[in-house]
Amino acid sequence: MKTKERAVLVTTTHRGVFFGYATDTDGAIIALRAARNCIYWPTSNHGFLGLAAEGPKTGSRVGPPADIELRDITCVAAVSPEAVAAWEKAPWSS
């Protein structure tokens, strides 16, 4: 039986903040499909967990998607459907 893919926000010890789709979030390495890195988010996001609850807001800087593997994980948070829609828009404000 195949594990269902889910949207997650993953942070690392290197201060990385990533959104993407994972089937397995156990262990030291997490593979993310269509991962996006959030370089900057405004204070209106109310911290990195606001990115999981509501998604990146106006003023955020989100990179393009890529399939990646992450190491040195500090947090894996479920992402709300509302936040998924915002992440998929990939806002980048200069």
C-alpha cells in the first residue's frame, strides 16, 4: 500500500524554511516534491508557523519548485489547504 502524499512545511537547523509534498516524514532525511524555499516572509505571517497555517503573504519571497532532499530537520508541520493555495502562487516581491 502506497503512503499518501501530503503538503508539509519543513525547517532545518540551517534556518531553511521549505514547503513541499512528502510521503514520508520520518527519519533524518525528508524528500520533498515540488519544494519551494521561503527566503523572506513579512511579520504579518506571525512567524514560520503562519506559513503553514495561512501561506506566504504579500511581501514574501518564495523560490521556484524543485524536487529535493532535506537533512538536519527541526520541524515538520502540516500545511492547511488555504496555505497550499498561497504557496502554489509562489509570490516573490522585490
